Amino acid sequence: MNRIIETENLYFRYKNLEILVDVNFYVSSGEFIGIIGPNGAGKTTLLKILVGLLAPSSGKIRVFGRDPQLLGKNRHLVGYVPQANEADKNFPITVREVVALGRYHEKGFFTNLNAEDFKIVESSICKMDIENIADKQFNALSGGQKQRTLIARALAQKPSLLILDEPTAGIDVKTQVSFYQILKKLNQEGITIIMVSHDIGALTKEVSRIVCLNKKLHIQGCPADIMKSKYLKKLYGYDVLLLTHEGKENDNEP
Ligand SMILES: Nc1ncnc2c1ncn2[C@@H]1O[C@H](COP(=O)(O)OP(=O)(O)OP(=O)(O)O)[C@@H](O)[C@H]1O
Ligand SMILES: [Mg+2]
């Protein structure tokens, strides 16, 4: 299958601190990948390198065959939704306007949106199931609604790859289920997805491959194999499997 991301011996350091060590990571077109690892493991740092916000200290990286900082016209192919923060708290803008911002990624900032762009904006709103809040102020939304809006904005770029950093953080279980259904559908429609999450139980049910990162890329594989691995306990320092929805069923450790 067509590899859209490849890293080779990737290192990232803040001053003398090693954050990512010798990471060899690849993603093929059409995959749905879950990245897990404890706080401070370097997950967000890796995503920022993949989208070109940070440059690696050493090693190689290719996204759609190019240095992610030099994607040029292909930049819109990578949709990125960062870890939630409180930035722009008082900026008055509606949900529809936030989603429309995604169109400028493909077209450039000094252009006008046309009828085709507005069609893409409405279809992105529809895909994320946020028609009912499209005229609301973004700042008045719940955390889950904000995340959906930001993903709709990324979809309005018409990306081939969607990179999501903890999109389900703080979302209740019922909302999470419908959220995963939407992501699954996007994946089936051909969008490759990379998603960081601490919600291992739900993640392992939905993704095709799990990658365990803690500075190094320790193990990766299909969810069933990863859940059986003794390594998970080592990675988190406690029995993660007890916290998943499968509970002890999958825990073959003494
Ligand atoms: N701007 C920065 N300056 C210095 N150190 C940083 C900076 N940003 C992140 N770090 C450090 O890099 C390490 C990895 O951070 P990163 O945000 O990638 O972790 P993470 O796996 O995403 O964690 P979390 O699960 O908490 O989101 C941490 O030790 C963090 O303190
Ligand atoms: Mg993070």
C-alpha cells in the first residue's frame, strides 16, 4: 500500500532533553492508527513534527513524499486538530465561520470563497453532525462540540490525512460512540486517520493499528495483539487492561 508518512531514525530534543528517540514510523494510505503512551511520552511532539510545526533534531521524515515543512500547495492534504486549549476564548465567531476557515488552507488567505467552497463547508458541517449548532458562537460550545467543529474545519480543507490529538478527552461515553462512528465513516470514505488518545478501551475497538510511544516507538500492531501484550503494563506503570471495557477478560497476566 501507498506509504503517506515515513520517518527514519527520527530524534527530537529540547535543549539537552531527549523527547523522541530513534522513531521509525510509517503510515499507509487508508489506515486508522491510534497512538497511545503516558503523559509526556512525546505524542503531541511527534504529531507536530508530522504536520510541520516542529522540525526534527535529526533523522528523516516524509509526508506525502516531502518534508512536511515544505508541502506547499499540498498542505491542505493534512488536516490537524490540536490538543484542546483555551486559546481565542473571547474571539466572536460562529461555528459555520470556524469551519469556513478550513477552505483558506487550500485556496490561500487572500481569496474569496465561492459557491463551491460554501458547499464544502456545509457538507463538512453535515459530516460532523453539527448542523443544529452551526449558527452558535464557537465560544459558547461544550468541549465535545468544539472538537467536532474543529474536525469539520479540518475536513473543509479536503484532507487525505486527518491527525487528531486527544479528540475524545472530556467527552462522555455516549457522545464518544457516535464520534467514533463518524471517524470510522470518514476512514471508509478514504481519509487516513492518526489519533492520539488515552482512552485505550474505546480506541482499541475502532482502529486498525495501535502504536505505543514513550520517547521510543516501543511496540505496534493490531489492537488484539497489543491488548495481550505485557508491554502495556510496563508502558503505563499500572494495569491498563483493568481500566478498559474488556476488563480482566484480556488480561492474561498473573
Ligand atoms: N515547548 C516546550 N519546551 C520544553 N519542553 C517541552 C515543550 N513542549 C513539550 N515539552 C516536553 O516534551 C515532552 C513531551 O511532551 P508532549 O507534549 O509531546 O507529550 P504528550 O505525550 O503529548 O503528553 P500528554 O499525554 O500529556 O499530552 C514533555 O516532557 C514536555 O514537558
Ligand atoms: Mg499531548
